[in-house]
Amino acid sequence: MPADKATLLIPVDQLTPQEARAEHDALGAEITEHDRRYYEEDAPSVSDAEYDALRLRYEAIEARFPELKTPESLTQKVGSKVSEKFGKIRHRVPMLSLSNGFTDEEVEEFVERIRRFLNLGPETPLVFTADPKIDGLSLSLRYENGRLVSAATRGDGAEGEDVTANARTVDDIPHVLNGPNVPDVFEVRGEVYLSHADFTAINARQEAAGKPLFANPRNAAAGSLRQLDPAITASRPLCFFAYAWGEASAMPADTQYGMMECLRSFGFKVNPLTRRCESIADMLEHYRAIETDRANLGYDIDGVVYKVDSLSLQQRLGFVSRSPRWALAHKFPAQKAVTVLEDIEINVGRTGSLNPIARLKPVTVGGVVVSNATLHNEDYIKGIGGNGEKIRNGIDIRIGDTVVINRAGDVIPKVLDVVLEKRPADAKPYELPTTCPACGSHAVREVNPRTGKEDAVRRCTGGLICPAQARERLKHFVSRNAFDVEGMGEQRIDEFYEEGLIQRPQDIFTLQARNARSLKRLENREGWGQTSAKNLFDAIEARRSVALNRFIFALGIPHIGETSARLLARHFGTFEHLREVAKAAADPDSEAHAELTSIGGIGPVVAEAVVEFFKEGHNEEMLDALLAEVTIEPMEAPATANSPVAGKTVVFTGSLEQMTREEAKAMAERLGAKVAGSVSKKTDIVVAGPGAGSKLAKAAELGVQVMDEDGWFALVGRG
Ligand code: IVH
């Protein structure tokens, strides 16, 4: 509830006691709601700067009218959102995620994929470890000469928050490591969590003190670790299990299991349910045993993590995108609940997709209150699956239906099924609108020219005139993995868009100059002030230079995710080069088209989307305007910076004996090289195994450097 506009504009020292009380109440309610969203939903609805402005005003009013400082006042309560920021810590080795699987078949595929990648026959032993996947928050602890020097949250995987002082208060986190073989530099990673018993006790204390309750142990653990006052963290009995490591000056063991034993001997808690498994059957058996034991563990877990035991095989397997190829999180089945579908709303996405969202009667699933769920698309609502087959026996979903929903970990809840017996007599089949709810343009299902099939997604044809698409594009543009503009949350974009302040990406960078000339300055608005306006402008200024991969990703070209953006950035090196080739590639017979479609990892759909994007005049205009405001820096690539093959083009030919073709390609790419399928003037290295034929001859003709597999390993090392 925002405070009354007129009141807010009155300087605190001119408020009457009545006005002060009214505004204090209103601000208190608003701050409490923000705290609730932050703590219970982990989904803040305002920026830190806005929140701080509200609190400052609240405190200023109290300072002038001390009678408002009752025990109920928010200033008398601890545990609100921290107002000052934690420092940042850059992870020297990124903190990655895990690929997920839900079924036994997915576990089998995972193991088979690894065998194929490493070219291991079915008889060759392949050992895994299996341990519970803890539902907490990950933490990286850095030890130098055996002493804890810093602790950082995962953050975006590249950079986390400095929570060292708080981590020191956790009993399970040793300040000094034991034993003779502790590496000089050693980063230990693991999960901070709360036991069920401690979670219940904390919530009881919160309730007694009239403070907001935490929705589940993970949120409570996160809220406790991210306290500005370490004394509060110390009063919450956080626990820690170690299960991985980051930078290490030496490795005290050569297997995952051995590392777990070392971690235990150094003084960490390692999950007692960690096992070595020698077959898929062993893995699945241990999974079931943990699943059976789940309710008695006393803390939340959401699956079992399998990891290849041999560290040298882990090294060879490497990563795909942001997850290791050598690990899999085998998740427990999604938890289900039954509730009523109260309404279906349409959300228009960045690319114009009409996304049906189920508005549900709120229901608790696995400790979290769910009130929205996805309905995927029109066919899904009608009971038709991806290949035209029936799902739910062809039963459609109607407003008013009692529905079964599920929620698995961090996945968006889904409407799964309908309880037909409870369908109201007057429930009507749902028709997705054929016009865009945001701009009124036709919304159509395109037919894919290649397959002749109708697209499952209905899209608004409004393009640039559609405000919903424009807003979603802006939200994507400023999002964390794109331009990452702090303080530009979704609500702020909606608000600025609505008022015409920011409608195109380039407008973000001219905002400050326009504001200086404006009659309606940001700093004079309700809820704003000099500080919050300055914070926003500073955050924008800080993003005037941006890495090439982020820039490409930010453009929101359909089908271009972070990975494709990186591949394009790596291949082209500069934005001008990408733009030039993409424009020339509009001619399908051009060399540019051949170049674009032969980039490893870029398929025809992505290539086509790139060509289409650069064909559009309005995109060209936007790019020119944007490039006048921002500077594009080279791609972010710390890991490969000192690799001897970074930026080189490599061709593998003949039969490789020490690695599979897939492994060779992944290894070269990990080291920053490009892998090509044929030899040309642009090739730097040809790695030839026995039986190499015409490619070897071509390399000799062009004077390209040729080496065998041993030569390759001598150049790049074994890992
Ligand atoms: S191994 C490269 N083992 O789950 C990452 N992770 O969803 C190696 N997690 O980011 C991590 N329990 O924070 C591993 N027993 C466990 C885990 C675990 C929880 C977390 C971890 C990871 C996230 C991915």
C-alpha cells in the first residue's frame, strides 16, 4: 500500500503529528509486504534502493515523532531485509549447476553418454559416488594455509556475496583445517541448510516476536546467512555439508570418494549417506534407499547426486554449458496437490508468444504456496500433446475445474490433470484469444515451412507495436545475464514503459540526460529521492561497457540463449564482424551464410533467427542508437585466457586413439579453440590420427601445422 502522495512530498520536519502517524502506518505496511515477498517468496518486488528509501523515510519520521517508536515499530525488529550491501567475491573457479533427471531411464542415458564420450566398452568398470542433494544454499569457503579467509554465496555462479563474518558463526564450518595434507590454497564447497527442528524453532520465535514466518527451511537458511549482523546468524543454528571444491593448489586425493574422506579428515561434515556405486543397479538402489529414508533425515533433500568417481575422468568429461558432464542430480518425483483453477490469464512473452497461466486457489506444495502454474499452450489445454497425440485421455482444462498440479524443486509448477468428477456443470471449453490481449493484433499459429506443422505456440503479430513484447524485451535486456542493470526490476520497467520514459533499449542510457531536462524529475517522485535516483543512474552508467556475449544475448534474438551468444561471440570476436556476416548471410548462397551455419553448436534454426534479426530495418536503427551509447568489450573468457590454443581453429581427422571425437572437440572448445570440419586457409592446427587422408594432404598443401594426438596433448596438457 503506497503512502498518500501529497503526504510523502511533505518534508519530515513539516509533518503534523496526524500526518506523521498516517504515513508511518502506511510505510510500515508497505515495508512489511516487501519483507514478506523477500523472505517468504524470495522474490523482492522493489530494488534495494527503493526499499532503502522507504526505510529511511520511516526512520526519519520516527526520529522526529518518538511516540511512534512503539515495540511494534519495524525499527524495533531485527531480520528485515539488509539495507547495506554485502561485498562481492568473484569465484576463481565458477560455481556451476547440475543437470537433472527424474527417471531411471535418464540415469541410464547419463551413464551411457559418459561411456560413449570416453569410448569405454560395457565391460570397463566405471564407478560413481551417490549422495543426497541437499536443499539449502551453496557456499564456497576459501582456506589459505589451512585458515578460513573468505566465504561467498553462489550468486550468479561467477560472483557471489561476501558472507565471511556470518560463515564464521556456523559450527560445521571449521576456522582452521586439520592435518598435514591440507593444500595451501583450498576452496571447499557445500550446502548450508537448517534442520527441520531448528526451522520450526526459528519460526516459533519469529511468530512470538510478531515477525514474518519463513516459508521453508531453505528460505530461512538463506535469510539467516544473509544477515548484516553476524550475531543474528549466530543465533540461527545453520549446518553445512561439504561435497565439492573450487580452486585447489594441490589435490589430496584422485577420486571423488577419496576427496570426501579428505574433507572429513580436514574437519568438515560429509553426508553419511555418500556411497561408491559400481553399476547403474547400485546407483538406483542407493537412490531408493535414500528416498525411503527421506522423511527421517531431519533436513530437506530433493534428490541424489551421482558423480563420476575418478577425478581424471571428471577432467576429461568437462562441462556442457554450465553443468559438469560427469554429474547428474536424480531428482525425487515432483510433489503434487489438488486445487481449483480460478482463472486463465494470458501473458505475452518477449517473442510474442501467448502464454496461458493458471491462476489457482493458493495451495501448499512441498512447503511452498503455489498460486500460479503454467498451462504451456493452446494444445495442452485441449488435451493434445507435442506430437498430436492425446494427453490426459484428451480431457481439456476449463476454468472452474479442480486440477492436479505439481511442483519439482525450482521448476515452474504445472497443471497436470483434471478431476473430471468435480467439473462444474456450467464449465465451458477454454478458447485462447486469437487477438493479442496487449495490443489487439492478430495472434496466429504459424506453420513451420520445413515440417508443414502448425506451431504449438500462438504468437502476437504486433511486433514492435505490441507494448507487452516491448516490455518483455526490455526486461530481458536489463536482466542478470544480459546488461545486468541493478535497480531495473520488472516493475520498474513496466512503470517507465507505461510513462513513456523507457520504451527501447537505447532509452535506458539517455534517461539521466532526459531527466535533467524534465519537469517531472525522478528524484521528486513519490517514493524516490536524490539517493535512489542517483543509485539508478550510477547503475546504468556502470553498464555502459558490456561484454560481447552479454550484448548479443541481451538483444533477445529468438532462440539465442547464453550459450549460443557465447558461441557467436567467440566465433566473430567483434560485434561489427557478426553484424557484417549476418547481413551478408541473408543470401543463402553466400559464403557468409556458409560461415554462419558451420559454426560448431549453431544449428540452422539459430542461424536463421540471426539472419532474420539483422534483416529488419528497425533492429538496425535500434543497434545504431544503442551503439552510440555503449561500448562493447571482448567476450568474458577468463578460463581460457592462457590456453595455447585459445582463438585458434583446429581440425581433427583420422581415427583418434586416446579420446573420442566428441571429447576432442569439447576439450578444444573448453580451451578456447574453434573446431572446424574441413581444412582451409583459416585452419591453424590439424590433429591427425592414423588413416587421415585428404584433410592431411590439404593441410600440407596450405602449410598448416599438423600434429598427432601425442603432439596435441604435449601442447595443451592432459587436463
Ligand atoms: S555437487 C558442479 N552435490 O545443487 C557442481 N551439489 O542444483 C557440483 N547441491 O549448485 C555440485 N547437494 O549447490 C553437489 N550433494 C550435492 C549437492 C549439490 C546440493 C547443490 C549445489 C548445486 C546445486 C545444483
